[in-house]
Amino acid sequence: MIEARGLARTFRTRGRTVEAVRGVDLEVKAGELVGFLGPNGAGKTTTLRMLTTLLEPTSGEATVAGCDLRKDPVGVRRRIGYVAQGGGSTPELKVIEELVLQGRFYGLAKADAARRAGELAARLDIADLDQRIIKTLSGGQRRRLDVALGLVHDPRLVFLDEPSTGLDPQSRANLWDHIRALRDEHDTTVFLTTHYLDEADALCDRILVIDHGRIVAEGSPSELKAQVSGDGVEIGVPADQVAGAADIAGTLPGAHEVSTVDETVRFRVPRGDTAMPELLRALDSAGIPMTSMQVHRPTLDDVFLTLTGRTLRDAEAEPAGETKPTEEKETADVA
């Protein structure tokens, strides 16, 4: 459904060349639900814009939904759905009016557009809102409408850009169900970008991680988590005995990444559950009382930290890279 080889994009900014994307190779098969993760400035947004024809590649090639990205961008647009992070609905229109209007834009006859609008409204639980003015909808309701608008022409491939950003937990869970249904019930291929690692873990068949303009890892959530060596262990001890506790933790078989913060010792070790009894005995023999203990299996955030040197939460908090404003300027130049 998507096949890209050597996809790259450079920008000129402040008198120098910035390589936003440096030769991305990726493949998405029909019927997959693929997550695309990356810190700010990693090239995630630029790659998404290229794949959706919003930004012309500097080099490389790609086939999207059966059409050549460079030679037939109009064909790509006709065959994909795109749900932008900010949405694209008209606040003053009624829900049903917007759905029918979008269908007409895609060339559907009036009756077909009305029928398709009704089907999507029912599928995404907004049928009882069809006469509501869009600006009166809640965040979750408006987001489901955005997804419906991206599906009005029945694309086999849909791009979802940060679909649940800003939603409350209940609305997020509801939207997740609808996204799963796209794949499971309607055989729609979904390419999803997200800053929520629990979302990627819960939804995606496969995850692609981009950093510094290149794909640095890919695999199922379980495959990626298996790359992190060992369980994370965190123990609390009195402040004046942290150094001694860290030394003891470092003697456990396979222990690594030992660090201390205030009254806490953190480290990784294979099978943290079985290592804890040995650690407790060693601490007790040394007369070091343990005040708290946590053991956790690797998470996608651990994977992200291992691959990029920072957590995705840290990446969210950082300012966007220099390429962002330049991308926005150059998007207007795309035919």
C-alpha cells in the first residue's frame, strides 16, 4: 500500500541546507495499522507531508495506494484519506452538510454523497448529531467527524495525524475502537502518527521509529520492547546509603545502567522479579533498609529512550526543529 525508497527532503534555511529527511525506506502492506513515531525535528511531519503529496520530495521515490508519488500526485490524493491534526471541518455548517459537501468535492452524485454521509455517521457514532452545528460539538465528537470526512470517498489507505491529541480518556478510548474497526471490519490500511506511546502500543500492528531523518527501528510493539535489555528496577533507600545500595545492585548478574537520584537507585537486570530476592538478601546483609521497590517490564518509552537517547515525553516538551517554519512556507509551492 505504501512503498518508499530513498525518500529525502532538504530545506534552505538561514543560509544553510537542512536535511529534514535523509533517505527513508519504508513499506506498509494492505490492511496494516502502522504507527509512525519520532521526536520533534526527527523528520516525521516532513515524511508524512511527502507521502500525502503536501510536500514534494527532494529525491527518492514512492508508490502510495498504487500511484507514483512524483508522477501521479493527483491519483494519490484521490485514493487516500487524510485526517490532519487540526481537523478540516467548517465550524458553521451542520454535520450532515459537511459530510455531503465533502462527498460532492470527491465527485459523488448528490444521492450517493448523502448515502455515504449517513453510513459514516452511523459507523462513527455521530448519526444523532447530524443536525448539530459543528462548532457546538465536543472534542471527541468533532474528532470522529474528522475521521468520517477522511473516509467519505472510501479510500483504502487513510493517514491519521495525531488523531487523539487533546481528547479526554473516555473520548480517546472511543476513538481507538473506531480506528481498530477501520482495520478489522473494513480492511482499511491506517498510517498513524502519535505522541502517545500507549496509543501506539494498543493500536498498531507495527511501529516505525524515525530519528535524525532516518528510520532507526521497526517492528511490532512486542518485538521493539524485546530489544530493551532487561527489566527496569527502582528501589528507595536512605540518602546516606544510596551509594552502597548502588554498588550492591551493580553486582547482580547482568545488572547494567545503574544510576542514582536523591534516595533512589535505578538499574536494569534480566528477569527483575527473580533478581529481587538476591538483592534483598544482599541489602539486608549490608544493613541497608529498602523503603520502596518497583519492577517494570520494558515499555515503548524505554524503547524510544534506547533508540533516541530521550523519552517521547521529553521530545514533546522540546521546541520544534528549525525545519518547521520552512516546511510551512514551501508547502505552498507544491502543485
